[in-house]
Amino acid sequence: MKILLLSNMYPTSENPHYGVFVANFIKEFSMLGITINKVVITKKNSKIKKFLSYCFYIFQSSYKILFSKYDLIYVHYINHSLIPLIFLRFFLKKKLIINAHGGDIFFESKSAYILSKYTSKVIPYADKLVVPSNYFKQKVIKRFNISENNIFISPSGGINLNKLKARTQNVQLPFKIGYLGRIDSNKGWDTFLNAIAELKSDNIEVHIGGNGKEYLLLKELIQKFSLSNITILYGYINHEKINEFFNLIDVLVFPSRREGESLGLVPIEALACGVPVIANDNGAVKDYIFHGKNGFLYKNDNSQELKSLLHEFQNLSNKEKVKMSKMSRESVKKYDSKIIADNMKKFLLESMINPLN
């Protein structure tokens, strides 16, 4: 099988998380014997470089679509990645699969919204749409008015359970609460800090990993709420070291309020390490967080409810915490990357034999 892969996001050593799922996708399927020829864009720091990279992307992908031989075209990220297909959709002679990820249909800029008016016209020409969760599947059906049968769920490459080692809960003080993610708008880090400010005592310790546009504001609020003595800031944490971070904490808080939170690999990875998760009931978290079993869900971005659930978790018995920790690991076994890759390969092979629509 030979695939032409298109993506407007792809990681580099300078930006290792920029479209990292695309790199993982290529790695996984190359190991399964699938030949992938990619046309991708890496992150640029200037508007001129970004413009030129898109020009080259459009030219190169258009040439390959028209004149090269592939079994199918696989496009990661709806919208920007589909630019070459706005006109070329009329000339497609190969199967087209589009993988939506979240932010690519919940637009955070006016320009992206305007572009979607044109790229959305490509959607009816796709043989199949791949989405990361059932939550996002429903959003895609509503947005594009397409059949449920034309959507395949594949959870963003999954997680490597062999590398994520389980941590058993214990009752050692202080109670260690973690946050891991971007410090950006709508990620809910401010709700998290508001809850901590209400909960703060000598018996808690706060571990925050991540960086972003609002990192300075985060530090200001830590000072304002007098949390410096109980808070440890790690900044950006390399993915190879996230297991170490999860081994430091008793519970992870996932407070994101982004509508485009289509899966949430960070909480899934925490659960795989035996760390229960307390999450804002938003996006796809209901797919894998079961209230009272492997964590808790609070509603409406409510910091008071989050504080109450943190307090409730803190007061669980050691036996209850160990049970929840074991359930956490068990609940995400279906997200193992090997299972996800095998299912995706089966889907791709079947698409070569049978019409998808």
C-alpha cells in the first residue's frame, strides 16, 4: 500500500509537539509495511516564511496528486491542509481520507473561519472522515451533515502502555495535585488555580507542567493567591519524561474548556500511569473518565465544584485510592497504540478493496 500524506503541521526538533501525531502516524504505519510519501509544513516564525511554505506545499501536493501513483490520499487536519484540494477535488481519481483533530473545525481566528467556507467544499469528496472520539464524531456529523457510516473513530494514535508505568496511589502527605498542558486561553489553568487558592493548606503540593502564551499571567496569579510556597513550576516537559511527572502526583486536573478538545491525550496518559483525573465535563472526557471510578467530572468550568472534588478525593481511604488507581490503568487499555495502529491498518486495507461510501 502506498499513501500520499498531506499535513500543514509537522514537528521539528525546535517544535516537537507541532503536529506530533502526524509524525507518530507515519512511524507507526511505516513499521507495519505501509509506504508513506509526505508533503508537510513545519512551524515558521515569520509571516513571509509561512506564506512561502504554503506556496511550496500547494505546488508540491498538487503535482503529486495529479501525476504520482498512490492507493489513497490521507489528509491530516481539515481546513489549511485541504487548500490544494479546493480545485483539485474535481480531478480526484484516488481515494481520499481526511483526519480531523479538533481545532481544525473549531476556528480560533476569523481567517480560519473564512478559509473553511472553501475547504469545507472538499468534504463531500472524501471517502471517509477519521475522528479521534465519539464526541467529535457527533460534532463533525452536525457541522458537515454527513452520514455516520462515513466516519471512522481512531483516537489520535493512542498511547504507549509499555512506556507508561503504573503508579499506585498512597496516603503520604502532602496531597500532590498536578496540571500538565499548555498555559493558554481556554485550557482552564485559571480555573485550576482558583480552586487551589480556595483549597490551599500546608497539606497540599501543586505541580504544574507546561508553557504557553499566558505563562507570565500564571506566575502573577500564583503570587497573587500566595501559592508560591506550595507550587512547583516545571515549564515545558519533554514527552519522554511525562511518566516521571505523573509519578510525582496523586491526581491530575484537566480543566480545559475548549470546544475543540476532541480527545485529550494528557489525561489518558495520566490514567495509564494509575493517576486518577478530575476533569471539566467538556469535550471527549466522558469517553474515558467515569465519575467515581477512575476520577471525577465537574460541570460548567466551576472552580468551587473542582475544589470540592479535590477535597473529596483527598479524603478517600487508602483502599479507595488504590482501587481508583488500578481502575484508571484498566480503563485506558483500549487506547494502546498497538491496538489503534492495527485497527487503522485494517481500516486502510479494507478501504483499498471496498468502496467507502
